[in-house]
Amino acid sequence: DERKIIAKAHDKYKKARAGIINTRHGQIHTPAFMPVGTKGTVKAMLPESVQTTGADIILGNTYHLMLQPGAKRVFKLGGLHKFMNWSKPLLTDSGGFQVMSLSKLRKITEEGVIFNSHIDGSKFMLSPESSTEIQYLLGSTITMAFDECTPYPSTYEQAKSSMELTSRWAKRSRKAFYSRDGYGQFGIIQGSIYNDLRLKSALDLIELDFEGYAIGGLAVGEGQELMFKVLDYAPDLLPINKPRYLMGVGKPADIIGAVQRGIDMFDCVIPTRSGRNGQAFTKYGVVNIRNSKYKEDNTPLEEDCLCPACKNYTKAYLHYLVKVKEILGAMLMTWHNLMYFQKLMLRIREYIAQGKDFDFIS
Ligand SMILES: CC#C[C@H]1NC(N)=Nc2cc3[nH]c(NC)nc3cc21
Ligand SMILES: [Zn+2]
């Protein structure tokens, strides 16, 4: 009946939560979207511009920064915050995923991962200890534990032994972490699509009392349906009073579905990378600005958007800039997309605070 249908609807949102994470470098309003700044810069953006979009925190990568310019050098130069002129929170990924997706040759041992740099082929090793130390040298506000990145798809046996290695590495990462007020370390649970492995991974990592927990092994090609199937139960395995971070996600619809299942933090290259490729996220859907239908379109991407691209320029100009590969095209498209994603998060936070459904936002 009517009452049951309404209850069902609210039921769908009962796991969504809004909150504030307090750190040494400022507050993070959750649900939060973290722009990706892999090599110590959010591509095509000044840090102060990233700040105006509303981002509270950005992401950096251990893998890239250890290869160039080197963690010790960044440390000597005052740390990543100073180096890149970003004073708010920084989260750094621990490197395993980038080794898996970028370096050609790699060998996984109990000690860690041995790999050849994708830049010049030289040999490096990443371990729970070295990854944690590198993130300390970078000055990360939130350090990620060093996990073994289980490929997708994986058999149950593969996922089990990989998850067990991740648990042993999580213990070593936790031991190597230099805990200080306002800084934190997040564990990353694995276990692929197998719920008993996800549970064991969560239990192993909860014992280590991390400041937050990430769900690893998703957004690796499994598709939204399978991802939501895991998210229907995995967030509930984690402490309710600690941040939950879904790595690498995602499109607006993925973010909304994950928030409804209890996720607090997100990172994804989509707004920046697709912006540079000429795709703009708008309330009318994704606009492929290179399409010739925009070459004389004298209207902004979104009439009520406050970003520079929408305030001062037209789709025709953006179409032209992207076509002729002008750097300003990448800048303006990126700025707009980051603004769009932060506005989406702001609206989600407001709807949750008012106890309203937010299914139709995207
Ligand atoms: C297997 C595994 C795993 C996770 N482990 C670590 N350290 N980082 C990640 C980054 C990701 N980005 C995406 N999609 C873009 N999925 C990710 C998953 C992880
Ligand atoms: Zn805009």
C-alpha cells in the first residue's frame, strides 16, 4: 500500500549519510568528491581554481611522485602541500593499483611488488613500509595502506590469496604509519565479488583500527550492476562511524548509487580527463563540444553555472578551442566539469541533511 511504498523509498536512502571529517589541513564535507591530481597537479587547473570549485581535498599518487620528482626531493622542498601550493587535505593512493595498471613488468613477492618504471624501465620496489614512508615524505593528510590489487575478474582462489596478502600488508602498513593528530591512514578492503572474502578482509582490517576504510577492487571493469551488487553489502561490513571511500568512482549515477549504499568519499579522473577530451557534464546530459552542431552555438554550457566557461564564453568558442587543441579549451572544460561534480555533491549533502530523496539528481 501507499505507506509501504514510501517506506520502501526511504529505505533505499537509509544508508546515505552526510558528515564532516576534521583533518590537520581542514574539513572535508561528505559525501565528498576528490579531484585527481596524480602528479601533484590537477591537470589544466591552478590549485586556487580547484578551490573555487568547492573541492575540500584532492588526490595524489605515490607511484608517479616516487618516480618523478622523487619522494625525498619533495620532502626536502617542504612536502607536497608546499610544492604544489595546495594547503587543504591531500589523499595519496599507495601505488599498487598504478603499478598494476601502468608498469610493464612486475613481480609480486611477500615483501612487496618489484616493477619497472613505465618512464625509463628502471627497477623499483614498493612495499607496505616503503609506500607508507613515501606518503609520509609527501606529507599526505590521508595515507592509503599498501594493498595487493586483485585483478578483475579473479577466481575465488585467486581473490582469496590476494585478499590474504592484502591483510598481511595492511598490518605492516599500519605498523609503518607514523600517526599524528589530524593525519590518518585508511585500510583498503579487497575480496573481489565474493562476499565471504569481503567480510574476512573487513574483519582483518577493522582489527587494525584505521581512521577510515576504502573499498578496493571496484571500478575495474566489472560494470555498474556488479559494483552495486558488492556495494549492497560491503559498506555495512565497515565501522559506521568511520569514513568509507570508494576508489576510482565515478560517473554521477555511480556516485549517487554508491552514496545511497553508504559511501562517503569518491575520486575519479572522469571530470578532468573527459573535460580535456571535449566532454562537458551538464544538467542536459553530456555535451560533446567537438560536435559540429556547436560551432555557432552562442549559448553557454549551462546558463546558471558560475564557472568561467559558462559565465564568459559560449559553446561555439569552447568548440573552436577544443577543435584547434588550444590549452584554454582544456582549462575551461575541466573547470566546468569539476564545478559540475562539486555542485552534484553539494546537492546530495543538502538532500541528505533534509532527509529528501535524491534519486533524480545526476
Ligand atoms: C584492485 C584494487 C584496488 C584499489 N587499490 C588501490 N590502492 N587503488 C585503487 C584505485 C582505483 N581506481 C579504480 N578505478 C578507476 N579502481 C581502483 C581500485 C583501487
Ligand atoms: Zn560551467
